[in-house]
Amino acid sequence: MKAIWYEQPGDAEAVLQYGDIKKPEPTTGEVLVRVHASGVNPSDTKFRSGWMGLKQPYPRTIPHNDGAGIIDAVGEGIPSSRQGERVWIYEAQRGSAFGTAAEYVAVPAHKAVPLPKPFDFDAGASLGVPAMTAHFLVFSDGPITGKTILIHGGAGAVGMYAIQLAKWGRAQTVIATVSNEEKAAIAMQMGTNHVLNYRQEDIVARVRELVGKQGCNRIADVALATNMDINAKLVARNGVIAAYESGNAPQVEIPFYDLLYKNAALRTVLVYAMSDEAHAVAAREINQAITDDALEAMIAAHYPLTETAKAHDALDSGQFIGKVVIDVV
């Protein structure tokens, strides 16, 4: 089969190779998926680059955790009725050398989730990491019906899904922050009630104008080091700040007493460290939101498998809003 792989960390153009390797076979509990689309995430490019000293545990790695396609074969213990099923894939490369940047990938059966009909393969390949991260950010601390949610980076891959899932989860008010007017329009398209430009507005003052002194019950953050003081001022009593990125800052200063007096919680979120139960709940509820026509994907760009290196560089450049997808078929 055709595939992309690398044997050492480095720049995409330097280390990513394209060629033929042996087609995998599904083992017990696995399914073999004919990949139609492979999604590229920042974590994929960071791992390939050796970011922050990340070690390469395999002599050869096929990148990408997310994808979508059709189940081609099943391993022992998996019903044959799953053959021919349209699926979206999450965390294909977690604990494995083989991701979705290939014509076929074998994954544990639960990581191949039935793909609801409203989504095509490229949309399915855009779920996985960003949608599951967004789900955990929004719902990990209980129902959000009637609550106020603040989402930093509302036009990012995670932020867009967080807005939509918060609305689907019956949040009363969803507020998103963005950096420019183009991103503001996208956040509004995703359904946020209010969008604030953090480069032009005093976020604390504007949020208090919108929701009053009671603050925000949930805050989802992509740049915790920058936003920590803002979050501490805006989090509600018994509220939760959930951060999936620090803005690449390894250290974050915490205003402890500001949080203490509100009995507020600070949660860090890494999709790869979520429990199996959290993954299962996220997959089920993401599919329900798709079925309810409450979720849409935004695809920023398509690249052929042969140009995966260009796709990695494009994602890292920050030039796109939405998911970068590799068209494998």
C-alpha cells in the first residue's frame, strides 16, 4: 500500500517519505480501514518535529491520528457485519507506529466510530482530536444546561467544535474570543452568542457587561499563560477553567487566591490522556450532535497523500482556519 512515513524527527520536507509498504492485517479486536481521508493536527506535526524533545518510540512512524474511511476487514472477535461500514477514526497512532497517512490502517474496533450520513469522509477526518478535546472541555465537569461558557480561540479547530457542542448542550450563553474580523465571522457562523476581539476589547469588562458579575461557569482556553488572569477574574463561583494549551509556555503563573475565593477549579486537558470511558462518551455524543444537525466541520485545505509534507508546513504556518485534510482516495 501507499503510505507516508518518517524514521527520525525533523522538518517535514526533510523527513517525510512516500512509498510502498506492506498492508497491515487486523489482529484480534481490530478492524482494517481503507482510509479515504486523513486529518492533520498540531500534535501530529509537533511529534514529527521532535517538539520539546519528544522521543520517537518506533523505527518507522506513519503519522496522523485522525481519519475516515470504510472498514475493509475485521479481526477475530469483531462481527463481520462491520465490514463495509463508514467510520471516523480517532487516535490511530496512540500506542502504535501506524497512523492514517496511508491507504490502510488497522485500529482497535472502538476507535473506528460509525460515521453518520450527514458527514462525508473529509468531515469525518476532522473529528478525532479537536472534537473530542472540545467535548471534554465543555462537558467533563457535568451538564451545561443554562450555563455561561467562555471559549478562547473560537475560530480554532477545537474552539469551533466547542462552540457548537456548547450550544447543542443547551448552554444559555456562549462567548468566544478571536483575533480578527474573519475569525469573528466564523465564530458567529458556529453559533456563538457573542464574539469578542481580544486585540481590540477589554475582555473582562465586555464579558461582565454581557453576563454580569456572576461570571462564566466554564472557560475553555488555548493560551492559558496569556489568559490566566482574565480567566481568574471571569470564572464563576464553583466554575471550571479547562485549558488544552498554554500558548506553548511551559510555565504558567496561577493567581491562587483569586481561584480559591471562588472555589474554582483549573483543569488541564489532553485528549490522548482521557479515559476510555471519556472517549466513548465523547464519540457517542459527537455522533448524536451530528445526527441532530448541530455540528458542522470546516475544512481549510485538501492535499494529496504525496504532498503530506506541504500539508504539515501549511498547518504549522497558521495560514488556515479549519482542518487540513489529506485525500488518500
